[in-house]
Amino acid sequence: MTSSKLDSIFTPGLVAAQQPQWPGGPEGEPIRSAVDVLKKLPPLVFAGECDNLKARIAEAAEGRAFWLQGGDCAETFVAATADSIRNRIKTILQMAAVLQYFASMPVIKVGRMAGQFAKPRSNNDETRDGVTLPAYRGDAVNDLAFTLEARTPNPQRLVQVYNTSAATLNLVRAFTTGGFADLRQVHEWNKGFASDPRFGARYEQLANEIGRALEFMVSAGVDPEAFKTVDFYSSHEALILEYEKALTRIDSRTGLPYDVSGHFVWVGERTRQLDGAHIDFASKIQNPIGVKIGPKTTPEDALAMIAKLNPANEPGRLTFITRMGAGQIREKLPSIVDAVTKSGAKVLWVCDPMHGNTYETSTGYKTRKFDDVMDEVRGFFAVHKALGTHPGGVHIELTGDDVTECVGGGEQISEADLAGRYETACDPRLNHTQSLELAFLVAEMLRDR
Ligand code: PEP
Ligand code: MN
């Protein structure tokens, strides 16, 4: 299929929210030349891998697997270093090991990684000391520095997104198949965390239990290949449609279009208009897809979304990532889950306990309370328990580094501590320790379910 035929897959003339104001306009030479480059580049992921993930999501939707998705709110080009990528992978693998043991089911490991470079914003502009400039929309669009040059959208950055994603994925694949991810090694790291006296004996007991299970298997001569490598998938918000469309290709096996910029892409809360260009885009690709749904979502909205995005009720195709806020989840989620269940639609329910729980401190830091994050997860589990549905997974903004961006947790990070190591380019992330605490606490919920 030629690329012009490919373009015609998508419905023309729809409104695309949250798009950058490229110099030269949406049809100008700068964006067109970047798109021309992207269209000729090889895929970042393979359609068959997207199908594998879809099959695993189908299992999770049936209650037989748990989804763990984590990574930066906004990846940046400068932070795509070996150390930073390794620490994030390590954190997610550590979390997955704990969850898997206590859930007694496979954990699907997904990074908000290798493509998460674009951000929707509440305001088009940002004003500081009387100077107004375009808002930062992620490294895919412009630079965080507060100068006119840095904030002017530059479409060549989309090519850099591709290159940085390729480099990141290359390292991810090396780490997850080259011995680094060995379950016994991951457990050693978890033992180190759990023996930290700041957390008392609670996590240590859980870690010891996993240790005994591993020792038992080793003593019985069990040495499965599955201990040594893991499947790790990439995901990001499909926000900048020029980028996603340029990386949408016809799969030679099936003749169908796949967005090969990542295994799983989602549509955000701000761009999920039913008649908008993002939902149209998502409806046309074969990847497993997600939609974020916030507290204003009605049961009818959810059903309309399903009709548009998964009319054939294909298992594994659609994931709803709910982000209601700790104060609202127990009230807002039940009617949505109930309506979807009664309709017979197969979806995976994932809890994003981050985006409904953001607030600004008096000192001007965007932050989240660890306790609010945990409370939303607890509410999510409670709602699904009451309805007899599967609390299918969690979606977490995290980093593997010891940043101070979210308050609370066993390290008792206070609002005054935030200035110490506040490094995010966008939303506040759980640090390495807070992420592991969350995993142990969610593991308890899965065990006690
Ligand atoms: C995000 O995931 O960073 C985000 C902007 O989320 P939401 O679309 O749920 O607001
Ligand atoms: Mn975010």
C-alpha cells in the first residue's frame, strides 16, 4: 500500500485537540519535511509483538494476568541515559516480581517509555514575570527552558523522538533478554529494599516468602528459561498525530495498519473526544489501545467509546485507564464498570492513581501524596471486588532515581523536601523507593482479594 493510501485510512478534517502550533502551520514545509523523514524510517516495534501483547491483555481482561505500566510523565532527550533507563527498568522489574508472586498470576510489564515525549497542557501559554511564551509540550515539540527560541515548536524534534526511542528500546531489549532481568537477581535487589529499617519488618516478611519459594524451586532443580528473560513492552500517549500517523504502517502478514511507534498507545483524558481526530486514529490501528477516563466520564461515554474503538469486541483490544482521584473513585467508578460489564464488552480495567491526585504546594511545586495514590488504588480494588470484576492493573508515573517529587511514603518526604531533587519535566513521579512500597502494598491487596 502506498503512503497516500495509508493517509486515507484516517478520516480527514476532524478536530485534533492539543496539537502544537508548528512554524509554517499544520501543512507547512517544516512539519512536512519531518514527516517525510519519519515515513521512511524502519518500525520501532513489530506488529507481531503488538499482537502478542494484545493476547496477554485479553488474558488480563479475563482475570488471569495483571498489568503493570510505569515510567516518566514526560521522557526527555537528556534523561535517555544508560543509568536512567536501567534504573527505570530495574524498578519496574522489582515491582513486577513482587506483584507476580502475591497475585499468583503473570504480570504484563509495560514501560511508559521509548516514546512518551509529548504532553497535553491545560494552557497554550505560560507567563512568568510578565513574559508570555508557548507552554512546554514535551521534548517532542519544544524545550523546557523559558526562552522564545526554546519554546518555539520545532518539528525536527519528532525525528529526535524516533531516534531516542530507538536507542531506548535497544537498551530495554538488551536489559530484558541479556541476563540483567534474571528473577533471582531481581529478588536480591528486593531483599535490599525490604531490609531497610525505615520500613519496619512488613516488606521483609513478604520478600522472605518470595525468597523461600525461589530457594525451593532451585533446590528442586527447577531452572526455567522464563527466570532469565522477560517480555517488556513500550507504550506512550498517542498525542502528536503527525508522528503517530507517519509511523503507522501496513503489516505485511495481515495487510492491516499498525502504529509501530510503540506496542501500546493510549488516548489521554484531554483528547478523547468521540468525534475527534485522536479517537479516529486509535480506531483505525490494530495495536492494543487504551483510553484514560476521568471523573466526568459517564457510563454512556464509556459505552460509546467501546462502540467506536472495539465494535467487534476483540479480546485485548481495549483498556480503560481510570484516573478518578482518591476522593471520587468509590463514587464514580461503579456505574461505569457496571454498565460496561452488563453490555458484555471485554475491557481491561487499569487504575492510574496519579492524575486525579495532583496538587500544588504553597511553594509552587506540583506534587502528589503517596497516601492519596494508595487510597485511589484501594478504592479501585474495593469497587472491583464489590462488582465481581478484575482489578486488572496499575499505571504509575515513576522513576528509578531518588527524586523528591511526591510527598510521603516510608522516607516521609515532606513538602519542604521537594526542592532537594525535583527533576521532572512535567508531573511528579514516585521515586524508586516509593514505587517499591506501592508494589508491596498492591501485592498485599492482590493476595487478600
Ligand atoms: C498523563 O498520563 O501524563 C496525562 C496527561 O494523563 P491524563 O490524560 O489522564 O490527564
Ligand atoms: Mn502525567
